[in-house]
Amino acid sequence: MFNKLMHYFKPLPDIAPLTDEQVIKKQYKYWRIKMFFSMYFGYALFYFTRKNIDIIKPTLIENNLFTIEQLGNIGFAIYLTYGVGKFLSGIIADKCNIRAVMATGLMVSSVINLIFAFLPQMSSAFNSVGIPLSVTMLATFLWALNGVAQSMGFPPVAKGLVYWFSPNERATKWTLWSSSHTFGAFFVAQLISLLAWMKFGWQYAFIVPSILGILYSIYMLRAMTDKPTTVGLPPIEKYRNDVIPVVKEKSDMTQWQIIKKYVLTNPFLWALAVSYIFIYYVRFATLDWATTFLVQDRGFSQALAASAASAMPLLGMPGGIVAGYLADRWFGGRCTQMNIIYLTILAISCWCFYKYASVNAFLVTAIFAAFIGFFVDGPQNLAGGVQASRITVQESVSAACGFTGMFGYFGAMLSSKGAAYISQSYGWKGVYVSCIISCFIAMALIATTWKKEATPPQNNKKTN
């Protein structure tokens, strides 16, 4: 059984290389498009099975299933397991095949969502046989387990983007792919709003995403591959004539030695990782609690609040893409400058959203929500992804991105538990002031990589 499991996850074997230049060009274009969009929609569905609970929070509170504090604890649990799991999954993904890791994570997460829909019945069943398990205890356990499954989504994608796309195009491609999380967050909000409008119970906010996730995970296992060499194509650096600095000692190093040298003792990666705590705090303190803030503090209905808050992920999609494009176009792929520009405007946007959000000014509320989404997605996509991949080596890119991602979800944990505490102790103004402070701390940390983040040499490009 164990051997079969290891065989399922191990890297796919290389096949005989193609030799016809026209066939290689055609096949590269086909597989780059197929891999990109398979990973794009796959990761969007990870958000369907993770962010659905945040959209439905006000309904869960109204139905007396959870309090704000209990929801904060549930959020803390998933962010803890997701953050640690992201780093561990990154180490594993560097030695496994892309499709197996990603498809398995989505499948397990979808099954957990299906079980979550029947929490009251499960609690009653356990209590009837003398096992005192409350709905909150079961929910916290299941959502923590969901964090483990969710952590299998990003690391294989980071590996896929590095192996299928060149450094001189990666900021654009990476941020274009990264819009998948805002795509997923936006459409799961629309899906749940539709289910609420159709008078479906809260359970369907978990049942419908779980069905979609199960179906797509089956598709990924059938449609995706691993590295270019597994379909007979040359490595991306050979195909596009990339000039990549060679680190000679890597060939004599074990995987652990590579991770230790280029990840764990890399001071610039540590700076990005710690900055990610504050970037993710802002991201999730604004996104996860937006509907609750608008309902409780500004008098919005559940449906109207969800609609206004959905502007965050909707405008987050172009926000991240624009950041990546400008980083490539203006700064030769360097990300430090774009991150500082975005974080400055993000801090202003957070204050404006708190100050001017009003049930009588829906458009203004949605516009400032959109500004937050637009400007948080740039540093969220660049700092822990593209920028991290630029200051490590190819063999440890999944581990490096998993490392920064782990710290990011420490920030997400703070946003879940911390924002709940701050809102109850200091009001919602305190939450948004903490977001502004976090923006400036992140800027200071990212600025330390200004000189280190070298611009890759200009390459001789081939037509995609």
C-alpha cells in the first residue's frame, strides 16, 4: 500500500525527447496553455472549498451555530495547519509530481467540505453514543484538517510555473496565474449569494463547492502532466535560450543541504517571509471580515454586504496582473519597487474603506473595497512568489515559496483571531488601523531586498 502511494506521488518519468523544431514549438505552446489553465482553475476551486466559510459567517452567527469568537478560533485552526503544511508540502512537492499533489489536495478538501455540511447531525450522533463533541469542536477539527489538504495547492503550482516559464516572463505569468485566488474568492461569493437568494440553507455553501472540487480533481489527474521533459520537451531554459547563473556545487548537494543553504539560512528570504505575515494580515483582515463589518457596523444586509465585499477579489485579479506586468516592464522583473508602491496605496485604501463605507453609499463602499483588493494582490503575489523564486535556486523553489507562504498564514492566523479580538476590544476602527500599520512594516522589510534582487540577464526570447 505504501509503495503504491509513493509511486503515485513520485515525479513522472522523462520520455524520449522530441527532435522536430516545429513539433516542439507547437507542443510547448499547447502544454504551457494547458498546464497554466489547469493550475489556474484548480487553485480557484481550492478557494471555493476554503473561503466559503468566510462568506457565510453572518448566517452561521444568526443561526446560533457559532459566535464571532468561535469563528475566529476556527479560522485560526485552518491558518495554523495551512501555514505549516504549506512549507512541508513545498519540500515534498520539489520531489513529487505536480498533478498528484494538487489533485489529491483538492479532492480531500472537497470531501471535508461535504462532511462539514452535516456538522449538527454528526454532533448529535456522537453525543447519542456518549461522546461529548460539540458542533464547534467538530468544526474546528475538520477545518484544521482542511488546512492540511489546502496546503497541497500552491507548492506544486510554484514548481509548475518555474519549470514551464522563464525568469524574464515569470512575474507576468505568475501574477496572471495568481489572479486565480481572487477569481475563486469572487465567484464563490457570487455562488453563495445566489444560493442565499434561492433560499438554500447554509449547508449548500459547503455541498456545492465540494461537488465542483471533486469533479475538477478528477479532471486534473487526467489532463495535467509534470515537467516539460515528461512529455518529450526540452527544459524551459534550453527552449527559450535563457541565461541562468549556474551554481556548481548544487549537483553535489542533497535536497536537505539545498533547502538549508538556499531557504532556511537565506536572510533575504527571511525578510520576505516576515513581510508576508503583515501582507497576509491585511489581506485576510479585510477580506475575511468585510461582510461581518458591513453587516454589524454599517447596517448592510447579508446579500448586499457580500456583493460589496466581492469587489475586493474582483479587482484583485487585475491588480496582481498589473503589478507583475509593470515589474517586468519597468524593473526587469524586480519586485521590490512595485511592492512598495502598492503597499503605500493599500494603506490609504484601508483607511478610506473604513471611513466612507455606508449602506447609503453602496458604490463608494464597493469602490474602496475594490481598491483594497487591487493593491493587496500585488505584494501578495510578488513578495512570497515571484520575488522568493528570484532569490533562491530552481531546485528549492517550492520549498522557498512554501516557506514564505507558511509565514503568510501566520499573518492569516493573526487576522482571524486578532481581528476578532481587536473588533471586540477596540472596534472596527482598530482593525483597519492595524492594517495600515502592517502595510508600513511590510514595506520596511521588503526594502531590505532592494539591492539583492538582481535583474536577470536579457535573454534571447523565442516566440511562445
